[in-house]
Amino acid sequence: MWVQSSCSNHTLVRAEHIDGTGSLAMICRKHRWSLCLLLGLLTVSEACENKSVAAAPAPPPTVQVVEVAQRDVPVYHEWIATLDGFVNAIIQPQVSGYLVQQNYREGALVRKNDVLFKIQPRPFQAILDQAKAQLAQAEAQLGKTQLDVQRDTPLAKEQAIAQSQLDNDIQANLAAKATVQAGKAAVEQAEINLEFTNVRSLVDGVAGIATGQVGNLVGPQTVLTTVSQLDPVKAYFVASEQQYLAFVQRNPTVASREKTERELILELILADGSTYPKKGKFYAADRHVDAATGAIRLAGIFPNPDNVLRPGQYGRVRFVSYIRPGALLVPQKAVTELQGMYQVAVVGSDDKVSIRTVQVGERTGPMWIIEQGVKPGERVVVEGVQKVRDGMPVKVATATASM
């Protein structure tokens, strides 16, 4: 700002405003006091204007509220689950030998008694032939001893031969019969071993990738593949001991627990977030609580006609564990957590905010069950929570909550 002043009998002097304080670098030497007075008045005027602007009250913030709802609520519980076959049959040979053939396509559906692998049968065929020959010898010896007994029995009665000779014939006949029985058992065992060279599936299911290859020497300890029965499929999940005890308290008798288990409808949420379209049911609870983890293993089963679900998949199992009568509900976004304490902002009838500490319960969808701290019909802030303080007046707008 430039201020120009002239003085009688003095030279005209120009003054330059060089900073924000209203001071002058050059002034009329004679009338310095008049310029200072002028600048002081200007400064006081500006300060009064700023004070009047700062004193204007800010308008109350606008917040969105919903009313606390009260109704019977199904309480869902959700657990991480691991899928497994209803039956997983590990295929191992029962005799030792070289694999000469694989008769199934890996990953394909196989039927019970289908031949999956074939072991070289020639050694077992030779053992069978030998057992049959020994059985024939034993049967021949049995025939001879029977003839001896038939011939010597009347002679011994007539005392034509010693009684001891007949006794020896009888004992030889009994020994021959035992030898024949042993021979028949040997033949049967040889036939079984020969049949075991055909390694079969014991269940209907999907056969895995072979771990034994043609040409390998295999034995009873060798795992060749696994066949899994996938319809239905099991889903294993783990519940805490506290959850188990809460279930027992709600169902104190064996009959009530079994009834509740039969009525449970399970949902399976897959790893991609999609929900499996077919519902499952509860199958079994393990016999014990794991002492190391304090949890009990549970199992559900899901129909799987198209073999979409496979062993080893992860997902989440959820179901309605019980109905909570007259529960108070607020949206989860209305609840804030501070140092382990939960709070909600309640707007009273005078449109002033009251910050309350509440006790929360289970979550159900987008809502949160409140155990203590609010009443039905009270208004809680869902949008603009970060802008409000205790006792602050607000402008209220009603929000639509997902109930």
C-alpha cells in the first residue's frame, strides 16, 4: 500500500508499506504522529471485523440415525472347514510282486471290485499248481489208508491179524484225512494269493493319481493310490469347548441334543466366497475334546452328486445354532471400539448426542446384538459417528438400515 502526504514548506514524501504490520518505511518527518494514528485505527478496525467473524457459531453436523430394533434373531455360528471323502480307501496290494498293468484312468470314477492294478501272476500260479499236486498225493494216500482199514477190520475180528495192525491202519487213515484238509487249505490260500495279484477297488469313488508305476516291485506296505467316495462329502470343523458347553446347556438331555443335531441345516461357503447350492446336515461329534487345543472336532456331510467338492478343499460351515428371543439390534457400523470397550452414539429427543458404553453379543449379518446399553426405539448414529461428541447437538437424517 502506498500512502502519499504533503507538508507545507516541506518536500512531498512517498511512504511504502513493506510488511503486514502496518509500519511505514518512509514517512513525512514532520507529521509522523498523524500517520501512526491513521495506521492504528486501521489495525483496530480489522481486528474487530475478525473477532466478529470468529464468534459466529458453526452449524450442527448432519448425521444419519436408525432406531434400535427388537426381534427374535437366529444366531449363526461359522467355522473354518476342511473337506474330505466320506470314505477314503487306501489301495495297497496284499501280495508282493512286480506291477505289470494299470487298468484305470487316474482321476476317474471307479466301481467296487474294479481291477486297478495287476501284479505278475506266474509265481502265484506255480504255487497253486504245486499245492494242487500235493493235495492229490494226500488224497491218494487217504484212499490207500481207507482200503487198509476196510481189509483189516474183518481179519482182526477173526483174529487172523493182530489188533495192533488194525489200530495202525486206523491211525494212518486219520493222518491221511488231516493231510488232505491241509492240502485243501494250501490250495485255497494259493488261489487267494493268485486272486490278490488283481488289485481291486473296495468302494465306489474317484481314484487318485497312481503312486505305484508299472515295473515297480510292490508289497503289502506299498500305497498304490487312494479311492475316495465323494457323494456325500464330509466337512470337518472345530468348535471350542465353551461353544460345546453352551450347546449342552441349551440341550441338557441326550434326546434333545440328538433332535437338535438332526434339525441342523448346514451351509458351505467355498474359498471363492460363493455359497454351495446344496444344504448339508450334521453328521457326528468326536468322542473327546483335544487336550492340546481345548476344542472338539465336528463333522457335517453335504451331497455331492457331480463331484464338485474334493478332499482337501477349504471353506466355511455355518448354521443357525439357536434363536435369540427379543434381541436388540443395531448396525455394526454404529458400534465403535475404543481400548476394548464398545460405544454407540445415541441421539435423544432434543437432538443431542449421548455417547454410551454398550455390551455387545453375537453378530448376525450386518447387525450386532446389544446386550446392555440401549433400549428399543432409541436412535443411534450410523453415518457421521466420527463427527459427534457427547452433548453435541446434531441435525438428524433417517437412514435405511439393512435389517
